[in-house]
Amino acid sequence: MTKKVAVLLANGFEEGEAVVFIDLMRRMKIDVDVLSCHDTVELDSYFKTRITADFTLKEKQDELYDAVMMPGGPEGTANLTSSEQVIRFLRRHIDANKWICALCSSGAKVLAANGLLGDTKYTTGGGLAKNFKDGVFVDQKIVVDKNFISGKGFGVVFEFSFEVAKHLLADTVDDVVWQADHVYFDHWSA
């Protein structure tokens, strides 16, 4: 059965983190729905690259995904965290024990800021963890705890993406290894 991931994007998202993640998921035959958290599918990234989402979050609000991913970006995470619709969507996936995958500042500014972590260990970029009491910050590149996978920032986007894929494709991990070899990424192992 094909796994399905929702990537939540809001204006100001870190495009490098989002695009590499989406690319790697699709290479491994994981279905990805890129969801705009605004009323339009056209988005501006952190560095003003215009990107078009597949759907609005409103259109897919009731769908249950195997994983939900959020990239960083100061403005992007501010837009995500201020959206009640985003927080409801995340809570529903947390309650269903689906993978919640936060890269860079989204771990702190979306998950911790909204009390979604509890005692879950996580990592985040930019020293942001000190601003929030929720969650247990761990100073590592990638942290997996319970149904949360977090990555420190853009520099670990490959490790983060393959870690997510490893957990989604646990029963077919050979496909993940082949794709890691195919993109000449040698810092990951099954």
C-alpha cells in the first residue's frame, strides 16, 4: 500500500527544505500532497521563489495522511503556527499516531509553540527551543521520538528525508537504500 505524506506550506516557507523533501519522497514512490495553508495554491517562499501547491489545506482538511511534514522559514512557520486550521490538522494526525515531521524552526515555532509535543524529544534550529516550555529539546541533527521526527535545519534535509522514508517504508527499506545510492547520498543507512 502506497504511503502518503502531506507537506504543509505557508508563505515564507524555506523552499530548499520543502523541495528536497518532496523530491526525495516522490523518488521513493511515496505520494505527496503539497498543501497551501492559505486560500490560494500559489505561494511565495522565504527567498521569494513562487511555488504552486497541489491543493489548499481546506480542500484536504478531512484526509488522514501517514505523515505530515512542515519545513522551516521564519515567516512560513509564523504563518503555520497562527493558523487554527493547521493546528487542528496536526492534532488530528497526532491523535491518530501518524508521523509528524518538523524541519528547522517548525519544531519549535509550530509544535512547541502550540503545546503539541508534551514530553516528546525534538530538535529545532536557531536556538528557538529556549523560547518554549513544551517538548524536550535535544541538540542533535535528527531526533526520532514517539511519532515525531525532527531535523535541525536545511543542512540535514537529506538525512531528515531519508529518516522519514525509512519509517514510512519500514517493510520495504531496500527501496529506500536503493534511492539513497541513486542520489549518491552516503551518510544514511537502513
